[in-house]
Amino acid sequence: MNRLVLALLPLCLFAQQPTPIARLQANIERITKSINADWGIYIKCLETGEEIAMDADKQMDTMSVIKIPLMVEAFRQIEAGKFALTDKITLKESDKRPGTGVIRSLDPGAVLTIKDLLTLMIIVSDNTATDLMFDKVGGVEPVTALMKQYGLNATVATAPSDAWFKALRSASSAAAFHKEGKHPFGLSSPRDIGKLLEMMEHGKAVSPKASETMLQIMRGQVYGTRLPKYLSGVRLPHKTGDFLPYIGNDVGVIEMQGKTIVISVFTAHHYGVGTYLEDAIGRIGEQVANYFSYRPAL
């Protein structure tokens, strides 16, 4: 081997080394391949500008992640003066919805504020609160229209939760219902939701005040078996979406010292053990947090 080849060899080896963000993506891909499911992932550090997009533009079933766009539309109408966070509603028996939440366990006549409904809709994914808020904003159409205005064209509020539960009850089985995919709880893409979360962090989802209030509500999230599972010392406003074992979504913002990382993880068509799917999402959150905690600003 001549001297020129020997001199160039270290440069060639250096050129073949993957970038740090590519190594992070490879680690995430290894995690996703350990679970037999469809994955859509979008990650962006707002300080460094680094992104990972894995089927990030694929329109997927949001499940309860659609409650974030609903919350944004509610705050838009609040700032337009249509109603207020302090307005009250009186619970009726007919308002109650199955699935996640606590309001369905309350007696009719219970009085809740709009702020109560929005908080419960996000932190315990309350379906009764969700449908009451859809009623308050005028149905699903205003939510979809606002997302279109924001340029989030994959995001569609399909129907109140009541319609989804009725469709599920009429199906031959939960697995068949999911495979058919005819009745999504909501639709969006990982990138769309990531962009919406970025707007919140930049104070551009309705307004700076509304954005911070929404993030503060999301910081109170009760469910911690996915993105936050292996994290400590960070804040993570986030929202889950559930139809386990088939769908386990989690989207949020890892807020650490000097770094803000949007992370949006969607899944579908998983027919294994739901806790394994959740753990994989937790491992993704761990990889992302560990990487950016040591990553200097570009």
C-alpha cells in the first residue's frame, strides 16, 4: 500500500462514521424492530434543529391524542370571547361516556368548570369531558378547520368519543374493529402533532398565554408508562392515546435544562402484549433524553 493510500485511509474511515443524530435514529430503529407494530415517529430539538422522522407523515389513528387539537380550538374560542375557563356545566347522566376518565363516576348534578373539563380531558383522558368540550366548541368541524389553518392537513377530528364506542360495541371483536380501521378516534401524523407541540413551546398555539396554560395542563399528565417511564429530572408535558394492545401513542415535549425536544410516537397494528409496546416507547424516550442531555447547541 503506497504512502498516499495510507494517508487517505484515516480520512475515509472518518467519512464513513455516522453522524450523532444518525446513531440515535439507529438506536430507535432497533427498539421499534423489537416490537411487531406499525410505527410513526417524529423528534425535533428546538435548540439544535436536529430532527428524526420515521414514517412521520403517515396519517394514523390518534386515539386520545386528538384531544390536544380539541384543547387548542377551545382556547382559541376562549380568547375570541365565546366562553370562559370559569364557565360552569352541570353534569347529566346522559353526558357520561365509557372508557378512561373520572367524571362518569360522579353523580348527576356535579358542577364542573371548563378548566376542569380541559384538565381532566388531558391528564386522565376523560371521555365525558372530551364530548362535553366537543359540544362546547361546536363539534368536530371547528377543530379540523383550525388544524388546516395551521397547515396541519393530516389532522382530522373524526367524531366525538361516543360515536367511536358505539362503533366498537357493534364490531365482532376489538381486533377486527382495529384491523378494519373504519372508525378512527381521530387522525393525524407524528409530524403534525410535533409541529403543534412546537407551536405551543414557541407561544404560537393561539397565543403565548394560551400556549403556556395548555403546556401547564399537559405537565400534570397522570399516565407515565410510556415516554416518561425511564426519565428523571426533566419536565414532560405529554398526552397519551390508547387502544391497547393495538395502539399505544404518546406525544409531548422533553423540557430539560437548555434543551426542548418535541417527541411524537404513534403506533398501530400491535397484537402482542400491551406493556411491551409501552416499554418500547419508554426506551425511545430514554434514548432521546440521554442523547440531547449531552448534545451541545449547534
